[in-house]
Amino acid sequence: MAVYLDHAATTPMRTEAIEAMVDAMRLVGNPASIHSAGQQAKRVLEESRERIAATLGVDGIEVVFTGNGTEAVNLAIKGLWWSRQADAGSDGSGPRPRPRLLVPAGEHHATVDTVEWLAVHEGAIVEEVPLDSVGRVRLDEFERMLRRDAASVALVTMLWANNEVGTIQPVEEVARLTAEVGVPLHVDAIAAYGQVPIDVRGIRRATAAPRGAGLVALSVSAHKIGGPAGIGALVLDRSAALEPLIHGGGQQRKVRSGTQDVAAAAAFAAAAEAVHETLHADAERMAALRDRLIAGALAAVPGVRLSGDADRAGRLPGNVHFSFDGCEGDSLLFLLDAAGVAVSTGSACQAGVPEPSHVLMAMGRSEADARGALRITLGHDSTEADVDAFLSALPAAHAQALKAGLAARSTSFDR
Amino acid sequence: MSGGVDSAVAAARAVEAGHEVVGVHLALSRMPGTLRTGSRGCCTIEDSMDAQRAANVLGIPYYVWDFSERFKADVVDDFIAEYSAGRTPNPCMRCNERIKFAALLEKALALGFDAVATGHYAKITTDGAGNRELHRASAEAKDQSYVLGVLTSEQLAHAYFPLGDTPSKALVRAEAAERGLSVAQKPDSYDICFIPDGDTKGWLAERVGTETGDIVDRSGAVVGSHEGAHAFTVGQRRGMRLGTPAADGKPRFVLEVRPKENTVVVGPKEALATALIAGSRFTWAGLAPADPSTAFACEVQIRAHADPVAAVAVLEADAAGTPELVVTPETPLDGVAPGQTAVIYVGTRVLGQFTIDRTVSAVPVDA
């Protein structure tokens, strides 16, 4: 029986979500149609939107469905970028009035590649906020960068929790600083959603966010919480102006045109609700499994280091990330896979194009460390037996991976 | 599995032979290029996907292993260094020697595998005493024993070439189609994989720069100029743009490249004839001859697709006392460049290989 410990890549669809999806697929009707069939579809869609909104501390109207999490991140960053330039009187020609983007190092590629695109095509000046050694944004540095001419900052974007090493970011502190200086903040909460509580309005209130500033946008994805792949959402505060990326029929406040996927939304809502009903208990349970897995691995093999925050409160409950000295992560992955245990060397987006993790590099780790990286992530259905299976497969896999060691660099066949 | 038809069919045959097979695609570049370069380039995203689709059809696991650093150091940088030194290297050979049957093989053995199987056209046989021998493939036109000539007996012991006995590539394609492999009609790759547009000259110029130098004849008289000696290879005729014709009116060929002086020497075709080649960097593919210091008959081949030429080989000490393999062909070889690999055959068997360090022309300078 295969053991699945790569829930951060994607997690099994929940039964509630599958059932909701199949039920909604039987409905006829475009939610934008005026007749009764359309109204029925619209009702399911909007109820779903509201149920998702409730898990994020916002109203339904503030939830914009997208094709996936990456689209939500693109929409937030590019959309806010353009509206912030227009808002400062730019007609699109000449130098940008607000050229600066403050972005922590070690963000997901959805962000990294989007801001890079803005730099190349739109004259954005991307300023990288450094991370500390556990992968947390350096608030002191961030504040210094933000306050140095805040008026020139288009927006700030950051992860709620790092998708590779699981470090939870100081979102509320960053939200407070951005609220104070009147700059909008987008948070990519795709890895965090369903593992830690998220309350957008709560944060806006606590940080006294003015209109259009502070935490205004937040991205989530359904398939990371047991919903289907192919649907994500951007939470967009009512007060935030944002240029759309996709034009057409004007659906979803004209922010994202295109016929909406009622069945996917229904499944997303079912998963979101199910996850949040038992969020705290599941997080406790996962964290206990996580801690047992960490302790077990550290005791089982030499030369293994935990990356990210060792403090249990600072780390996603389902995330474990190790570096194994003298091993290649892909050797370990292969050997564990052969033993029936599925893990990851990093984020799945990079699979096939091996690169040392930019997250670990941003945390000041060496390329060798990055090469020996392995991410093990738990989900709501992970069990003690899964952890046992990993821990029992690890020593043999590790010994053999050590032997394979650095064959990529020098071998006995060299002459 | 490169994503080509040969490695896909090789994998299929290995599976069918009852082996436990895992497909591995080598990531040889951190910059995987773009789509639609097709088979031009062994490290593109499309090739990796083709390889994975073949593995799916065969029902075997598939992984991408990163050898990009080793590949850059041992193959790409070596290629640039060799050209800069006026030699003509064979990067495919270097890749077999240092990557596929060294880095990859070592890693595979350590991970518990027994052998690396590839889609190369060559045969491995075992003699009565259990020694491995490397032989030419049944498909003469596709024979790749030349580029495998660098393998030693330790490497041959763990190499497996399931296509060696197939009489033609057409049969391999037909088999691929029959097996439902989507790469059955994928074009062959001919170019150097890390130069996907095939423009070796331009690629080298970008990396080693251009510098105007002289083109001289064998008497030393300047007959033209060039933009960098690295762009020339011995035996080349085109691309010199010599304004003045030779005294005898015959076309001129590159006879020698002198990188230190950034000079290219040209002369008539006859002057390309090489009477002797020698090199001190040699290996034996399997058992070494019992007494290589006694001259022995063999055939020598100096390019992947050149005809073999009957020759006599002997291991001697060079001027500095270093053992050197000296090969005298029965008829002169044409267009030999230092840095090229000479592979020695006895019948179909690959005996060994050496890198050509020095040559002796068959035609004296004033001929």
C-alpha cells in the first residue's frame, strides 16, 4: 500500500467535495442566464462563494474565482500594479509613478515569475526583502525598505506560509506597516489555507487598514485543501481597485470574465467547509504527527537537518523539510518511492527541471544543502502508520542514497 | 531515455527481457531551452516529456536526474577548451565516457541497479573466460561503436545495448510504432545537443570571442585573414573567403590550426594525407592485447562515420618516455585533427581508443 506524504503538492479530494461536484455537474444552466435554470446554477454558485468567504473572514462578493492559485496570484499582482499606476495619474506612458514592488526572497514561482515579468515589461523595480535563517521575512529590513519613500511602492506581496519549508510569515505585522503607509498588500495563502486560520477582515480591523491599503488581496487554491484542481480564488477587499487580466462577459464584478464553473465552486466550498469544521483539531493532530516524524528522522539517521522553523508554532502543521548531508534529494525520493513512500524534493512546479531551491538559498544555505533537500508533507488523512512507514523506509534509503552520494560530481570511473 | 525512438525501444526490450527497468532522463542543462526544438537538443522540455510518455506506455517508473554540473564541466567546458586549443573534440564520446557510463552508471549502481541500458547501436559479447567485448552493431549504417570506444571493461560490465542486434533503424522505428510509442517517427538528432540551432561556429564565437588572425600557406605566406582560429577544423574547405587563388589554382583546405598564434594553415587536398597518428591518452575496451608493444594488425577509424582503414598499431615510449600508441595506416588518412579520437578495431571488435596528440603528414612541405 503506497504511503502518500506529498500533501503540499496536492491532497486527496474529500468525499464531500467529490459528491458536491458530481451533484452540481448534473445541474443545467449558466449562472449568468436569466431563466430559472440559470438562477438555480447561480444560487449554487453564490452559496458556494459565501461558504468559502466564511472560511476566510470576508463576504461572498469579495471572493473572485480563478482557474487556479497561480492565476489568483497573477491577477492580484498585475491587477494591483496597473491600478496603482493609474491611480497615481499614469496614462501608461513614461516612467511609472509607483515603480517599486517589495517582495520577500523565497516566494513561490507564481510570484517570482510574475514580478520578473513586470520588471521586464512594465518597468517595475523589484526589491527583494531578505529572509532570516528559518525562512522568515526580516521585518526590520522590510520596514526600512517600505518607509524609504513609501509613495513610490506599488504594492507588497508575500506568502502567508512558505510552500517549501513551511515557515509562517508575520502577515499581521506586514499588514499593519502597509496599512500605516497606505500601500496595498497581497498575500499568497495557498500553502497556508486549511492549515492555519485566516481572517482577512480580522486583520484589516486589527491593523486599522484604510481603504485600498493594508491587506487587500489574498490567494487560495481548492486542490490544496481537498477540493478539485482547476479552481482557485482571489479574495479582494471591496475597497481595492484592480485591473482585470481577462476581459469578456463582465462576470465577477468585471474582475474576472468568463463563465463560472459551478461544480468546481460547489466542490471547493464543500472542501473548505469540511476543512474548517475541524481545522484546529486537525492541525493539532497533524502537528503531533509532524513532530514525531521530525524527531524520528533526526534520531534514525546521521547528518540530517531540519530546515525552517523548529518552533512548532512558527511552522505549518503538515510541513517537514530536511537536508541530508552527502545525499541527493532525488536519490532519496527515488529510493523512498521504490519503497512505496511518496515525498518531494521541493515544490512540484520545479520537478523535471532540477534547480537548487531558491528558498533554501535565500535562507543562506549552500547549494550542497539545497541538493540534499526533501519535503515531507502531511494532510488531513495522514496517519500514525504513514509516519511509521516513512521512518522505517528512511534508514535503508538514506544509507543507499549516501552511497550514491555525490556521483553527480566525481566517480570511480573517472580517469 | 533521451526522448528519442532508440532509447524508448531499448527500454521496451529491456522490460520485455524481464528486467526491472526504470526510465531516467538526464537533465544536462539548468536552462532547459524551449519547446519545439524537437530532437535538436537532448535536454529540452519536449524531449523530457517524450521520454516520460514512452515510460508511461511501457509502464515503468520515470525520473529526471540532474547531471547538469558534471555535463557543463566535463562536456561543454571541455568542448570549448579543446576547440580553443586548436583541437577537434567529440562531445558525444566525452558524454559517454564521463556522464552516461560514469556519473550516471556510478549513481545507478549505488542505488542498487545492475546496468545502464541505452539506445546505442553496438554489441557487447562475452568471451569464453567471461571477459566483455565491444563490437560493431548489426545495423552497419547506424553503428555507434566508435563513440563507445572510450568504455573500459569495468564500464562494459555494466552496459547493456538492447539495439545492438537489430539490422536497421527502420526496424526499430517499426517496432516503436507497433508498441504504440509516440516517438516512432521522431527525427534523428545529428547536432551537438548543447548547440540546439546547429551553429557551432557562432556558438563558439560567443564563448571564446572573435579575433582577426592570418590564414597562411605551408610556406608561411599570408593568403587571407579570419575571425578566430577556433572556427576552423582540419580538412575544412569552405568559409575561408580567400581572395587570391592558389598558385596551382587548386582549392585549398585547412591543414592545421595554431590557436596560440591564432593562425590557420591551408594547402592542397593532398597535403591533408596523414601517414601516422599517435597519442598517449589511450584506453582498452575490455581486455588489453597480450603484448601491445609488438606491432599488430588492426583497423583504425578517426570519425564517427568514417570508413575504417587497415593499419598497424604499436605501443611505444615517446621522446619523454611516456607510453604512446602509434598507428600507421596502410593508406594515408585524410583530414586528421589533433584532439580527434582514433578507435582501433580488430574485425568487428573495438580494441581501444586514443586521443590523437600528434600526426605525421604523408606529403612533405614542398611537395
